[in-house]
Amino acid sequence: MNVLSILKSEYPGFIHKVLTSLSSKGITVSSSNAIDHICYRTSTLADYDLRKAELAAAGTLLVENLIGGRNIAVYKLYPEHALTCTENISVNKNGAGETVRTIDVIELPSPKAGRAYPAGVEHVEIVLPKSEMTLEEFAAKHSSVEWNWSGIKKTINRDLRVDFRDGGVEDGGFAVKFHEQTLEEHLVDHQFGVPCTDSLCPGYWLFGSLRILRSPDMSAQYSAALLLIGVPRQVPLKNNTRSGPWYTTAPQPPLPGFGWAPPSN
């Protein structure tokens, strides 16, 4: 079965399980707390490549990086493929009635070498905006929960985790992570992105990485290296709307190389 079909089939039940499990520990996820993304774990490298191709047909690759010795890809689904479910009042105790939960970002990790995992949905991540409370304040508010603090000291997009693994990972265990930023916001914050002018590189966003380099003799002299890459710019999808700076539905012109000159009119 196509991974998108699997996700659409499993997402409502999985989110219900997540919310009721959190509720059993006294944690209520309000409608203002976005369920940021869902992670679908692959069992083999062949499975990973297959699922990447399937998600690429339903969305746009935001990033693929080597993390912890294995590749992890992140996709943003086109609006028509977003996952939705309705949370009923029995698991939403804030008196807000029914809440529609939508996820359009999918995390797809490849398997770690030498470790066997079944394929399937593994975790979701929920955003607690800093303006509401810090992760430490949230943990203190729910002090009876056995929190996993392993991600709290991360310098980038730290997290607080609670595990529901009574039967082990192989028997349907899962985890819920709480972050202060959405994954998409995190990607934008750590790759500054500005739209190119159409006279310079039409159809592209420029993304850059600025690195400060110290001189070899460790003196106070510094230089800066700037790496720019081009990413296809969004074009409107339905009803002239777009969601974030990621979608593209039309072929893009080839990216000019370094040292290129603006095209003449």
C-alpha cells in the first residue's frame, strides 16, 4: 500500500491514541498547540527509497540530512494530500468542542544500521509556543509524568518527550515529543531564505549559510564564507493560495552557477 494511503488510514486512530494517552497522564493538548508533524519509520533502505518516491509524488522535499548515522527526509504534503482528523470532546477537555487536526509535514527516517524496526507510524511532535510556557514550566506543571529529558539540552529545537512503550516498540509503543518550534519554522530559521528577484534568478529562492572562519594562527582576524543554493520558489496551488515557501507545481529553469551574471533584458 502507498505510504500516503497508510498514513491517511492510520492517522485518525493514531492521533486519538496519542491524545487519550496524554489525557490519562493529565496532559491536555489545546487547539492552540499544533500537532506539528508525524514520523513514519521505514524498515529497510529499499523501503525508505520507495516511501521517498511516494511522498515526492504527494508533496515537496524540504530537507534530507544524515543524522545519527542515517538519512532522515522531511516532506511537506500538497494541501489536497494533508492528513486530517476530528478530535471529539471526549479527548478535548478544554471545552472547545470538536477540533480538526491537520498535519502536512511528514518525517521519514531510514533505518539505523544493525537495528531492526517494523515500518509504521512512530511518533508525533506537538508545539508549545514559548509565549505560552517553556518546556521546563510545562514539565513542572505535569510533574507526575515520567519525562524523557534527553533532548532538552539540544542547541537547536530542543524537545521534551514522553514514551508510551509498555509493550515495546515492536508491539505498538510510540512517543510524543513537545517542541517550542514547528519543524518547518526550524528549517527556515536555520537556513535564511529570501526570494530572488525575477531579473536575477527567476523561479528560485536563495538559501544561504554564513560561516565565520577564524584565521589559522587563531588571531582576532576573521573572514566570512557565504554559501548560496537555489531552491525552486513556490507557485500558487489552489485558489491562488500557498502554504509556506515550499511548493512547486511547474518546471523551473536551471539554476545559474556561481559567478553567473544577471540575464540581459
